[in-house]
Amino acid sequence: MFSIVSDYKEAFKYKYVIGSFVSSNLKVRYRRSVLGYVWTVLVPIFQYGVIAIVLSQLARSAAENYFGNFFSGAILFGFFSAAVSKSTLVFLSNEHYLKKVAIPKLVYILSDVFYELANFLISFVTIVLVGTAFGIFKVSLPVLFVPVGLILFVVFILGIIKLLAVAGVFFRDLKYIVPVLMQATFFMSPIAYTIEQMPKKFQIIIALNPIYYFLEIIRRPIVHGKMPEVELIMICLIISISSFLIGRVFLKKFENKVIFKL
Amino acid sequence: MHQVKVENVRLEYLKFTDQIYTFKEYVTKLFSWKTRKNMSKVSSFYALDGISFTLNDGDKLGVIGLNGAGKSTLLKVVCGILQPTEGVVEVQGNMQPLIEVGAGFNPEFTGRENIYLNGYMLGFNKIQIQEKEKEVIEFAGIDDFIDTPIKYYSSGMVARLAFAIATSIEPEILVFDEMISAGDISFIEKAKKRIGELLEKAKIMIIVSHDLTLIEDIVDRVIVLKNGSVVYDGETTGGIQYYKREVAKVEG
């Protein structure tokens, strides 16, 4: 337990490295584009908007507040997918640093996570505000719970990334497998549909998908204007911590071997 | 007090083969116990095998040996880039590795961004880097290009910037691998002078070099490495002679 704290203490000694990675990468991303950061918001709106308009016309998907459900799910999943798809390459793409500078491997992982988190937050906050103006989201008191939900989500993602970052070095095929799995996960998560619309046996499969719970914990406040139930919070907490611990065990066990396999 | 303590350090170097099995081969091999055992085995050797030394204030150590003897690996272990498989490395004092110039450069970032990124990686804060920033840019002579991404730099400019960053910090413990010579003649002169200054100021120094005259000039203790083990540890002239006679087998 204490060693987890000291791991993070050690990594946060390099907080400026993380900050500099994140800010420089954000600058590089939109360098010389006319609209710049606006694209962070426009791209998901157009991308998800088209899908949502088409799907909402299907009779079966005509659920209540389809757009609110779809946008909140799609944007959260987009964050998960972007962070996890890149994770197999964290060490491979930082090879030149790893072989020459002695900083904890966690720093590279955190840099990637925070970079994706920054991108996500820009689009998430804007879309929630715009969505509220159009009446598909609700900004009321329970919204204060959203940061807690997001922290749980990030901790969950962090565990997966640690695992995949190490695994990606040893099994290079993962770099192709993970994006394919992401697409499957998208359709296995209640984003384009709600869990109630599915037949009973599919509901069980969805219930086994951890992402479902994180989508719900954040949808409760912003889509339904309610606080999440205590059971839901507990489930998310357990999933987050388990994922985090598994990721940590893997990273600790293999981080010193990574450098030989790059 | 500054100290570098290396105790019984062994480093197992894992050698991974890049042999890739086709799926058919992989499956057939899975069913044969013998090849299955071979498949998962990663060959390894000890790049460093039981190395110990202690350096205190004022000590200047030179490490010599043939190519592949483990010199650079030893420096990487001392700096913490590689973790020893067995043994302990303890360092007291701020350490600056000059192992490879341009260590932490990202070609997409501007010169200035790279200065900061590098400085942060070496454990400096924003104010400390701001103090050095101007001097680094001046020394590298890339004033006009400092806010341009490094990928547009000429190779000489990159090398000069890298050198300027790496040597802008005056560490208490200097770990120094042979530096590449970069830039035109006037820059090489400047660079040599600067290294001289760094060497003078460092409290403890570890140098790896094939340049035996340089070693003889600077250090007062020599370690000769052969296949990852120390075969000589002692006074400089004796070490160099031993190296020439016993390891490199050259006359004179």
C-alpha cells in the first residue's frame, strides 16, 4: 500500500515533465490549423451527431432522450478508447527517452493519460454545456458528483493502460488487436442503445462489461439529473481498485525488463 | 558529502530473438514439449558481473575496456537507466549523465520546449531552467530558430543545442561517456573548453573513453573491464599499461 504512494510520489517529482509533455503535445496536435482547439469539440459533435441522427430514426432505438444517452456514452467511451488504444505503444514510442534518461516509467504512462484527459475534458465540458442549452443534458446539483465518477473512471483506465503498456512491448500484435477490441467493446456497451432495449440474455453480457457501470455513474447526474445509487458507486469503486492493482502488479513485475525488449 | 557506491552489481542482459513463428509452426510446436520449452526461453548473459567500487569526494574514475566489455552499461546502471539484477547502487549528490547527447529530444517540439523538457527530466524546476535558458540558446547559436520545431533544424544545430543543454548544468557527480564531436571547428573548440570547465568543477567523476591520453590526463583511478568483470582496479598509469598489455594486446 505504501509503495503505491511512494511510486506516485516518485513519479510526481517529474510533474513538470508530465506537464511539458501534455502541453507540448496539445500544441503540436493543432499546430497551424485554423480552428485549433475548436476541433476537439467539433469532431465528436459531427462524428457522433451523424450516428445519433441515423440511429434515433430506427424504431427500436427511439428511447427517451436518445441524444443525451448517446452523446454522453459516446464521448466517455471515446476517452476510454483513445487512451487504451494508444497504451500498447507508450513504451515503444518513448524508446529514445527510456534508453537514455532515468525517470520512472510511470511518468510516460501518466503523460499519455493526462494528455487524453485534457482533450476529453475540453470536449466533455463544452458538449455538456451545449447539450444543456438544447435540453438533452441536465446541469443541476447532482452534477457535482461527475468529477468523482470521472476520477473512478480514470483510475480504472490507468490500470488497463499499465497492463497493456507492458504487454504491448512483449506482444507486438496487441497494437492491432486492441483497436479491434475497442470497436467490439463499443457495441457491447449501452451507447447506441439502452440496456432495457436488449433481450434478457444480452443484458447479462452487458452487465459483465465494466464500462457500462462507468457510463451509468456519470449519466445519472447529467442525463437523469439524479445522484447515482450507492450500489452503483460501490461497483465502480471495486472495479477501479481491482483494475488499478492488477495494472500495478504487472508494471512492477516487468518494468525493468521492458528496456531489453524495445 | 558526495558518494557513489556500487556493490556487487550484476546485470543480466536479456537477449530476445526476433524470430517469429507462423501460426502453424507455433501450434505444432506447442504440442511438442521439448520445443515448447525452448520457445519460451530467453537467452541471457551477464553484461556486468560482480562489480564493486566506492567513490568519495575528489575521486576521478576512468573506465576502460574493449568494445562490449560493459563500460556504457556500467554507466547506465550508475545513472539508474538500467536496474541491476543483483547488487546495490547508491548515489549521494546530484548526478548528471552525459551519456548520449540529445537524450530527450522530441523532433515535433520547438527548441525552447525541448530545453524545458530536458531540464525537467534532469530534475530541475522552471526557475532554474529559466536562468540557464538564455545561456543555452546563446551557446548553441540558434537564436533565430529557438521557437521552431527541432525537425526543421540541421543536424549540426540539433547537436549544438543538445550539447549546450547537457553541459549547462554543473553537477556534483559527473558521469561522462565519450561525447560525439558536433558542429564546425569553432564549436568544437568551444565545446572542449566547456567540458574542461565541467570536469574541473565536478566533485566526483566517472569517465568512459577510448582516448587513453584523456584518461591519463584527467583521472586518478582506473578500472579495466573485461566481459563485464573488473580485471584491474587501481592507479592510472598502471591501469593503462595493464590494459594495453593484457586486454588490448598492443605494443607500447
